[in-house]
Amino acid sequence: MSDASRAIHSMFLTAWEEGVGSNWVGFGGLDKVNALLGVPGKLDVLAVLPFGYPADKIGRGKKNRKPLGAVAHRERFGQPFE
């Protein structure tokens, strides 16, 4: 599961860089998806990840992010990572 989660995260970052939108809309327990897509019983759908071009331009990876020191800490909470 952790390998799949890392792969999914990489897929999202790559899509965003190319101007493609995505969202994680399901994770595990997707038996109805298995049936809908004809996935063999010995396999499970782990996640549903739609990709597409958004109606509005999303900026190709340009986000207004907080500075690293505002969200990460060095050694102890309250010591900004800068």
C-alpha cells in the first residue's frame, strides 16, 4: 500500500506539472469498481484516480505556497526549518 501511495503521489505531481488535473476519489474497499470494470476476483482496485484537463487553466505547477519555515520544523516543534 505504501508503494502504491508513493506512486500515486508521483502521478499527481507529474500530472500537475503538465497542466493535467487529478484527485484521489477512492482508496480500498472498491468492490463495486471491480465489478464495473470486470477486474478479476483475485485482484483488487486499490484507488480511483481520474485525470483530465480542467476547464480553467491551473498554472502548470505554480502554487502560492507558504515558506518552508512556516510548515516544517528543525529538531523540535517551533524551530523553523530554514
